[in-house]
Amino acid sequence: MRKKEIALTAIERLKERYPDAVCSLTYRDPLQLLIATRLSAQCTDARVNLVTPALFKRYPTLDAFAEADPEEVGEYIRSCGLYKTKARDIVAMARMLRSDFGGQVPDTVEELTKLPGVGRKTANLVCGDIYGKPAVVTDTHCIRIANRLGLVDTKDPYKVEVALRKLLPPEESNDFCHRLVLFGREICSARSPVCGRCPLQDCCAHYRQKPVAVTA
């Protein structure tokens, strides 16, 4: 199968398996998603969702975050790891949104990545989930599974994003990335993929290369 065929097959089969393609982070507005995604770096979404209710209650608005003491913010997010850096980024991000963007979360990857601590993964997630734009969120699940399927041959997030944008229909790309997260957690895990009950066996390069070792 060609890469385009593999991508389209994967889209349809994962759509059947996971009809509800939603972000696993809990948020109520664009700013909260931006902050929650920053916290999710090297941290599970489940842990972030445990931390953010108290954080957002203490700092309910952009102004509250912009005027916050980073050390105090850090105490709320300590369990997320790298909390001092993340706290500084969150406060600086809020201040920049207020001073440079009129208090609004921008709707392009180019503008979002100007914010402290915001990379292309976070920017794509915001563009896709908040503004409904075509987006490719190259988190660890996306990168791992795209390589296993044979859609890409690189672990560089930007190169994976560029390659997938060429293969995925724009209207499907954002939901497909959400489904890859669910698929990665249930079937195609990093250490022990459950290839024996994978719905993508027939279009997976990894499965074809190691049919005996990985089907247990």
C-alpha cells in the first residue's frame, strides 16, 4: 500500500474504533487549553487534569495569571514536573497575550509559537481544537505510530508534521491525531504493542517486519 492509502485506511478504521475524537485535557476556554497543554509536557494528561481545577480557581482570568507570582503558580503545579519553568512560562505567556495580542489567544501556529513555552505541538492543538483549523499534533503517540505504520521515517516532530499534512485530508487531521492518542494507549503502546488485536495489521510496516515477535 502507498502511504496515502495507509493514511486513509488508518483514518477510517480508527474512526470506527474511536468515534469520539476529543482532547483528553479538561478546559473551558482557549487560555485554559493553552496552559493545560503547556503543563502536559513530560507529564500525563491525567495528572494535569488533577492539577488544573485548583489552578484555574485561583487564577480565573488572563489578568490573574498575568499578575501572578510565578513561585505561587509553581506550588499549584508542582506535581506536573519542571514546575518552576512551566510556572514562569505561564505567567510570561499571560503577560504577552495581554500586551501583544489584546488578551486573545491567537489562531495561527506562527503567532502562538511566539508565546513563551509554546511549541508547534501546543500551537497545533489550539488551532485545531479551538479554532477548527487543520492541525497535526505531533505528540509521542503520533510520532511513534506514524513511524510504525511506515508513514514517516523520522522522529523529528516538525518533519513528521510536514509529512502528515501532505498525507492526511485537512478536515480529518486534527481528529486523527486525537485518535492516535487513544489507539496508542490501548493498542500501540511504546513498549509492548498488542499487535495481535490491532485493526491496522494489514497496513502496518512494523507488523509486517516482525510478524512472529509482535503477535503474542
